[in-house]
Amino acid sequence: MIEKVYKQKKPYEQSSRTKETINTRINRFKHFTEIIYYNEPFDVYSGSLDYHWVDTSTGETLNNRQKGFIERKLKSEIEEVPIEFFEDNARSNFESRRRAKDNFYGYALCNDWTYFCTFTISKNEYEHTDQATKYWWRLFRKKLQYHFPDVKILAVPERHKSGNIHFHALIGNANLENILTVAINPKTQNPIFHGGRQVYNLPLWNKGFSTVVKIDQDSTEHQLKTINYCIGYVTKQDNIGLNQKRYYRTKNLDFKNSQLSFTDEKRFEKLMKSVADGTLKLHKANWKCKIFRIYN
């Protein structure tokens, strides 16, 4: 049973919860600034809630997402599962992927990345359960942080056709040049190239196979292409299961600067004029919003 519990206020206290109607979001990344204009205004809330949710069976305080997850779980335990359960579950899963994608972009596009890596677990030597795989990954991350204390890591898990998880990772703020080894094709004994770029191995990953490709620091296109490759696994449906982390990161990553505001008709006309003048580029448009970008 989940119960709403209101906070006890002193007579002079007032609610700090405020509502604002907005239709524009401005995101500032490393390579560009993005302006998102929503076709329909909507309300956003800031400040603290006047209440919280409590699971009466455990006494645990819940946030809105935890509350929703428990409610859907309780519905699933009913012998005849109502159709609303599947609708709520699908909606929650969609929103989870959307939030993860937005946050992943927020980290990926605001940091410098030097290497794109893939790490797999050896089929014969190590356990392949999800729990074991995540444990090996955590050990590797700590090892990398031991050798390079300021290293930046942003990784996304992918479930292979075999059912096993491996990781794609962006690594920056670390010089791996002295420990990388050239990847060799075991059949031809020739160095491996991918997309015209030299492929390396990283011996620090000793639980299976690793590939490392250097990211072109002078090519914004190559950096964005690499990031967009990773984002496909963040949003991939049924990739890692429900209520599981869609990406892993170190705590020293920079995040996007995001601002919310309301754009009236005059400001929107000025915005569209900037597109006509070539100052702004219309990146994408759909039924929900228009996305403009200014590249640095």
C-alpha cells in the first residue's frame, strides 16, 4: 500500500512549489548551442513538494518514479492483469529511454573524448551473467581510475545476440598511448583497420577482448558520429531489461547548460529570420517541436 504523506508546516511557512509555462529550451553543448521550440506550451514545476509517498509495508519514502514502479509491479501480481498495466509499463519504459538519451547526450556532448572502446567478456573463462559482467566492468573502471585519476568514462551496455552484455565506452582525460597495443587479425596476422582508422587493444581489460579507436580531435563530425553510434544502444528497446542502468559514467563529467523560457510570437519570428539569414540551422522538426542549432 502506498500512502501520500503531507509535510507538517509551521504557521509562517508557505509552499516553495512554483509553476511556470514554457515553450523553449536552450541547451549549450561543447560544439554547438541547441534551441528547442515546442509547438505547444507546457507547465514545469520547481521547488520542493508539500508531500511525499510512503510504502506502508516497509515505511520507505518513495519518489514519483519509485511509486510508479511499485504500483505497476503490484498490478502485475493480479491474476487477471488489466490492459492499463501494459499501457503504463510501455509508457514508463518509453519515458525511461527518453530521459536516458537526453542525459547521455548531456554528458557526451559536453566533454572531450579521445578513445572509443569496446569491451567483451571471454566466453570460456568468465561467468556471463549480467551481475558478473557489471562486476567485471566496475573492477576495470577502478583500475583505469587508479592509473589515471582524472579519467573520464561514459559507457553504454549492449546485449549481444548471444544474450551476453558487452560495453561500448568513450574515454577521455587519459593518455593510453604507452599501454595500447596494435590489434592484429589472427587469420592474416595483419594490423586491423576500421573505417580507415587503426584499431588497438587495451591490455588493462583482461576479462576478454577489447578494441580501441582514437577519436579525431580536429573533426567535430567524427566525434558526433561516434556519440550517435553509442546513443543507439541507450534507446534500444529490450536491450538490458527493465529498471536497469542504460549507461555508466564517472562522476567528474561536465553536463549541458540548460535553460527554460517562454518565446512569444515576435521572438519566434526573429528566430525564423535567423534561420533564413543562415545564422541558425533548422536541425529537426516534427509534430512536437522544432530544433535549431548554432555550431561553434
